[in-house]
Amino acid sequence: KFIKLVSELFETELNKLHLIQNKKYNLFTKIGKDSETEFHKKFYNKLNNEWDEFKQEYDIFIKNEILPFLNLDEVLVQKLPTFRVMLPNNVAVSVNHYDSDDLHKHPSGEINFIIALTDMFDTNTIKVEKMPRLNEYEDIVLKEGEAVCFNGNKCHHYNDVNKTGLTRVSLDFRILPLNYYNNNYQKSSINTNTRYIENHYYKRFFK
């Protein structure tokens, strides 16, 4: 129900969010600014204030789809997914990076997932390095409602400027298998300063 719930929140088709925006945004070039739009604020305000139906849907998706896909019975999962909005003539993520780099500081071993809430294609999608440090990239192409798993922890990924004329909306999250987990890991997320440990950045899920 992700698409239904988020569409109801904004009361429009998600690939047309730019038609209802109240503020003009210059090209995002600084980390953090790409998640401060009016749409992010409305989404996270709802999510952080008892949006139980969305949270239940997330839990169901992890238990019914992700754990069987990874063949794991127990795992640590990003507590709540990250919300991405890629407006026309802008980007969703401001810098080319990989998640465990010195800037983002995610622990090694995480597995990345993206859920497309709109079609992701051409210049409104994400470009992912085929292998770490290969410096060759491939577009992730998804239809709305599809999901993909990729190694964003070690492979660089970035956005071109969106020239499709449509807004791209997606969710992403990270899984950490328990064999990679270190409860003494001291580093924190760059935007919310949340430590990458259980009951902070991660929540434990059981099959």
C-alpha cells in the first residue's frame, strides 16, 4: 500500500508532485538540502507522528518479502525508510557517494533496497557503479511498485539532473545481517546524527 498511502498524503499522483509545489528549489548540491523540501517535511511529519498504517505496511514488507528474499530468519533493518523526491530539473541525492564512505559512515555489510513509488527511468533514476571502484555505471530502471536490491554500501551511486518532466518518488532502506553487526560501532548518520546500532538506526526483525 506504499503508493496508495503516500499518494493520499499529498492528494495527487506522485509523478506530478512538482505541479503542487509551493516553493522553487535550486539544484541541490549540499548534503541534507536534498531532504528538506516541503514534501519531505510533510512526509516525515506524518511518519514521526503515529502514521501507524504506513509503519505496519513497512513491517509486513520486511517480513514477507525481504527476509525470505535474503533467506534470513533474523536481521537488523533501518527503522523507517528514507523518502526520496526527485523534482524535474533537480536531483534526489546531491553527491556521488557510497554509503560506507568517510562522509556517510554506514557500517560495512549493509544491503540496500529501493522501492519505486513512481516509474524510475532515464534521467530521473539512480545510477549505480557496476562494481566498487570500477567507475562504470548502470541505470536502475523500475516500474512503480517494483523494488531492487543493490550494493550501495560499496558501489558509488548518484543522480543526473532530472530532465523527464516528471517527479520521481521512492523509498529506500538498508538491511544489516547480524554477522556484520557491531554494537560498539561509534559512527552516526550524517543527517539525523543517529548511531548505527540497534534501537537507534536499526530495528530487529524476525521471520
